[in-house]
Amino acid sequence: MKSPLAIFCLVLVISLFGLHQCASASAGKNERIDIFVPPCIRGHCSFGLTRDCYCCVGKVKQCWKTKEPCWQTCPKLNPPLAQTPSSIF
């Protein structure tokens, strides 16, 4: 009867220690996490299964046949939002 209780207590202590370590390793509230979001993604512009054009990511959806004009124009059409620490959280 004492052996299962001892095993349960040991597992509980190990689990709580792991949870504590995980919580202390997470990012703080004032740290900024930079995630790159490309201005263009491949899209379907014609009928079929192949992705044959590049389209803007954001409110303005516009597509081009090649990557270069998309990457040059989309950041102007959909500018990134200015982020302050208070607007992130």
C-alpha cells in the first residue's frame, strides 16, 4: 500500500519541477518575438491545380505572374503595422 503512494508522490514532484522549469524558460512580457511574414505567397490564378502566380498577403489582394514585382509592390500596398510593446500583448 505504501509503494503506490510513494511512486505517486515521486511522479507528482518530478512533474511539478518540470512545470516550474518550463515556466521560467518562457519569454518575458517585454521581450519582442520577430516573425518574418513574406509579403507574397504562391497562388492559383488560372484553372488547375498548379500555383502559377504570386499574391499579396494582407488586406489588398493583388497577384502577379512573377515573384519580383510582387515582392516590390506588396510591402507598399500592405505596410507592416508599427508594434509597440503594449500593442503586442
